[in-house]
Amino acid sequence: MSGPLTAVLAQVEAGTPTLVEIARRTGLSEEVTRAAVDHLLRSGRLAADQVPIGCPPGGCGGCAVAATCSQPVMLSLSVRR
Amino acid sequence: MSVAERAASSVPTLSVKQCCHTGGGEGAGPQSPVVALAGAPNTGKSTLFNALTGANVTMGNWPGTTVEVSRGAWHAPASCLCEGCTCPDSQPLDITLVDLPGAYSLDPHSPDEALTRELLIGGPADERPDIAVVTCDASRLTGCLYLVAQLREQGLAMVVALTMGDVADKRGIVVDVDALTERLGVPVVAIDPRRRGGLGGLAIAVRDALGVPAPDPRPVPADADALALEDDRFSWIADVVEAATTATAKDARTRSDKVDRWVTAPVLGPLIFLAVMWLVFQVTTTIAAPLQDFLDTLFSGPVTDATVAGLHAVGLGDTWVQGLLVDGLIAGVGMLLTFVPLMTLMFILLALLEDSGYLARAAVVTDRLMRRIGLPGRAFLPLIVGYGCNVPAISGTRILPNARHRILTALLVPFTACTARLTVFVMMGSIFFGAYAGTAVFGMYLTSIVIIVLVGLALRGTLWKGEPIEPLVIDLPAYQVPTLRLTASVTWVKLKGFLQTATGIILVTVIGVWLLQSIPTQPGEAFGEVPVQDSVYGVAAQAITPVFAPAGFNSWQSASTLVVGFVAKEAVISSWAQTYAVAEPEEGGAPGDLGVAVMNTFVESSGGHPIPAALAFMIFLLAYTPCVATVATQWREIGGRWTLFGVGLQLVVAWTLAVAVFQVGRLFW
């Protein structure tokens, strides 16, 4: 049986680069895709890392502009083995 | 024993009906029905609890746990308003309300979820709450319904309280409460606990649900494994959400998605990325050039003249003090400071790209390229950071779980063209390529990518053969209009870092270079009055000059600045300025015209082929060791053996490419 979680996991395994692209390829809505990814992260089937583009390696805590920064955090996802 | 262990072993001590526990707090009384308030974090659950119970609340850790649970009395108003009616619903009902910790699911992934599971479904039926009220955020319905799906499999009486309706409205999400009720199979009530809206309706729904048997459990596939079971719940949730919600607004996310179709496309994406970066360099060099010329004239003219005049006035003219201040500090640091407008503009443009969300798209494009050529997917993260500064980029390799990938990436990072090298590229570009300076700088960045790809492929084909490549997915933020405040803050932080380096390491290097240029190697010459080529600095540089003969820049001036550049690339320009500031009067050149002096040096050393020699010099500068700080960081992260291998690799690659470029280029220019 293949449901939303299996479909999302398969796309992550296949290297589909963005969540929007995963939603498009699986036919799921973007909201369901995001909820599925959140669930897979919580259950430990996926791992997430913050992408440190323009950010200090230590994350927001060590950043001088953290107080004024309003940027969404970009995350990278990978299948946990 | 942890809560999770308790849950696993079914120790019968956790029950919402055991109100005698200290941490359980006070309820409405032992005979009153118990309603458990559950829901995902940030769905308005505690706000609802406070609205229903008022001040009549006790809070504390649940016995044997560190999880906080609140208990209070909810005086639910009469739901039957018929005049003279004596039915039970015509009287207020005291209910014990238990505010459970926020939980996305009944799966015990955290102590909060373990306790929620234990209290809702862990114990015998008579110890469970009489009914569960589950709060659901209408603007994030899918994320809230997993808990509802699990509870629907348990046959527990339940009412769903739909919160955040105003947020959903703003996002153009419309939830059909009747359709949701029908699909979920339990009552749904829209509420606004902050304004106490809908609480009467919730009381009616709860009282009604208390008076009837719990709905039949939702059937689940038999013999399904954990993932199949979770998949079944998500399929059910997707169907429920599709049937009960409509999104009417075309929000920023949708617009971003449309743009991303083009910007992250496999072929068009890299082309757009290259065009954007070319535009950045072109705009930077074109707009900053007049400001740079003004500052150059200021430092080499009025500032130098005023300093010389002042030193003569205090009797220090034509002494070593004048040499240090004028030929050392003003020529060296002053020349570097002329790049402040250029760096400011560059940082502003990069901050705009970053704040708008485009830089994240560039990461997708780069990542795809990396994986296509067989490099580890995550390696692109520190490599992107490396284009700002190599030092944090090498520290950033820690995000790679595989040790061999960490080493490979740390070896590739020094080939990324950091902003310190940018100043030299811009200067060389303006001297040798005039109006095409921006294109020349852009070409160096392209070359940097090509070197990384080729060296990466070579290393993977030899030392790292057969290493698995992990897939990677990026959650892109929506595009947004850059904010002036954030752009200014980011620009200032980066510019401050540049200035701190200029006034820190560079100041020390400038003084060191001046000192070496002042020490004579021949007897009879005085300190500070020796021609540079006869100083310790000049003689040492002449000793290594022949190495660069095949690359066309075998002058001691060029060779020496590469040695200084090993300390920090910002020092390349300052040491050059120092060298020519001292040497120019001897050669009779125009004072302060560093470009002409550098051009003459390259014409002479290349045998009349200055353009390929300049290109070779820039490529050598791009590929050899960035700075001592990078070496120190590599040493810490990947050890001495790999660091020395890396330094050797960089020198071999730099020299080989420089020679190849010059030898091929001299055939055409």
C-alpha cells in the first residue's frame, strides 16, 4: 500500500530537490506534503539540517542580526538510515 | 522510570480521574465528568483552557514526570433553554477539565506525547477521560488532524474545537465545519478562545457528546506495519482536508512556486544563476569604480601630502617614520580602504539576493549540479558559504555525517573564491580588462566552480571511490520583498568584518612587509633607505621568482605578493601598494598610479603577453592556499596530514592551471 508518507519518502530518496516539487510529483497538496514531512521528521524517518546560507555556523544564536532578521529558515532534508 | 517506559509497561498509575494526586490539581468534584483537552502545540489549547476555567486552576508536574498538567473546573452552562424545563441539560454542569501537554500524535516521541497517550488511551476504560476535546488550528488543519485520526481509532468520545479561524481567513483558507464534522465522524465547533467566541457552542457539543455513546472506531488495515498504518491515517487526513477546505487566495507561496518553476529548472536555473551573478559583478565594478578612483586619489594625494607635510613640520620628514606611515600604512591600508565602496555595494546586492530568497534557489541549482557529477549532495552547503569566507565554510563541513565526505569537502572549500580574493580580482580586472572588469571577475567565479568540479571528480574517482551519495531535499522559503533594515544590518556586519580584517591582520602584515622591505641585505646600506629589490623582502622574492616563469609572472613584485597573500588575500593589494610606493620614485613612474606600475611589471615578465599572464596570476591566486586562518581551521577539522595534502594539492592545481592558461593564452594575445 502506498500512501502520502511512502510517496514523500520515495521522492526524498530520489533526490527531488524541493518540497514544492515533491508535492507536484506526488499529486499531494502542498499542505499535506509539508505535514507529511513534519511527521516523518518527528518519527525520525527523515533528518533535517539548517542550511547555513548567509548564516553563522552556530545558527541564529551567534548572529549579530538575529534580532532584525525576518527570514524563514531553509532546511535540508535527508532520509535517516 | 521514564514516562515513555511507563507507557510501554502500562504501569497503572496514570489516570486523569485520579484527582487525589498532588500534581493533578483540583477539578469540579469526584462525580463530575472529566474532559481532557488535547491538541498539537500552538493550536490555542491553553488559551481555551484558561477561557473555560478562569482562575479556578491548579498547575503542576504530573506525578512521576516533569510534564506540566493543569486541572480546573469548567462550569458548562445549560444547553437547554426551554422555559420551565427540568431536563438535565437545563442545569449548568460542572466538568473537570484537564489540560494535557501539547502533542502532535499519540506516538510517544517525547515525554509530552508519552503522557498524553498514557492519559487518553493507556489505562483501562474506566480511568480514561469521559471525552476529549481536541483543538485544531484551522489554518494548519492537516498538521493537527493526525492526533484526531489516532483518537478516532480508539472509540473515545471526542469534540474537535476549531481555532485560529481569523488566521485561516487571512490566508484565504475556508473550512466547511459541517463537511468536516461529517468526514471526521465527530462534532466540530469553531471557536475563538481569545475573544471567548463559540464557547457556548462548545459546551453544548460536549454535553451532547457526553450523553451519547462514543462513535465507532475508524477501521484500520489489519496486519499493517507502522509505516503502512501511518500512511493510512495520512490518506484519510488528505481526503478529509480536501473535502472540508477550500483555498481562495493566491498567496505569496503560490507566486513563489510559479517563479521557482523557471528559476530552479534543470537547464534554465543554472543559466539564470550565472546571469544574476554576472549582473552583480558588473553592477558592482561599474558603479564602484568612480568612488574607488576618488578614494585612491584622496589617499595617494591629499592624505599622503598632508602626512608628509606634518612629519616635516615635526622634524620626522624623510625618516623611517615617514617610510612606515606613508609607504607602509597609507599606501597599504589606504589602498585596501579604496575597496570599501565596492565591498559595500557587493554586500548590499548579496544581502538583497539573500533576503529576497533567491540565494536559497541558487543552492538548489548548485546542489543538483553537485549530485549530477557524483559529489555528495550536502557538500554544496559549506561550498556556498565558502564564497563568503573559507573559514566558517570548513567549520560547516561538520554537517556532513560521513567523515570521508567531510574531508573531501574541506579539501574543496579553499577553491571557492572568497570575498577577500574579490578585491584582487577587481583590481586586476580594472587594470587589464578595463570595461570588461566585471566579466573578468565573473569569469574567476566560473573558473572556481570548474576547479571544484574537476578536483572533486578527480578525488572521488581515486581516493573516495564508491562512497554512497545521500539524497537531499530543500524546503524553500517563499520569495519576499527585501527589507531595508535587514539589508542594512547584514551589509554593516559584513563590512565591519572586512574593515576589522583590514585594520587587524592587514595592519600587522603591512608593518611586517614594511620591516622586511626596510632591512638591507648588503653592507653599507641604511635601514629604511634601501631599494626594495635589495631588501630582505626583495631578495627573498627574487629567489622564488623563477618558479613562476612558465606562468608569465616571474617578477619579484608579483611573486612576493603571492607569498604575502598566503597570510591573507587582503594583504596582496596592500603589499603591492607598498612595493610600488617605494619603488616608483626609483623608476620615475607617476606617484600613486599602481595600475600602470603593475601593468608594466606584467608586460615585462610575460615577454609582451600581459593579458594571459594576468589571467594566469588571477587563477593562481584563486586556486592556491587562501590564508593561514583557513589552514588552521582545516588542521583542526581534518587533521594535519589531510591539511598538508590539501595545501600541496592547491599549489599543484594553481601552478598547473596558471602555466596552462599562460602558455595557451600567449598564442592568442
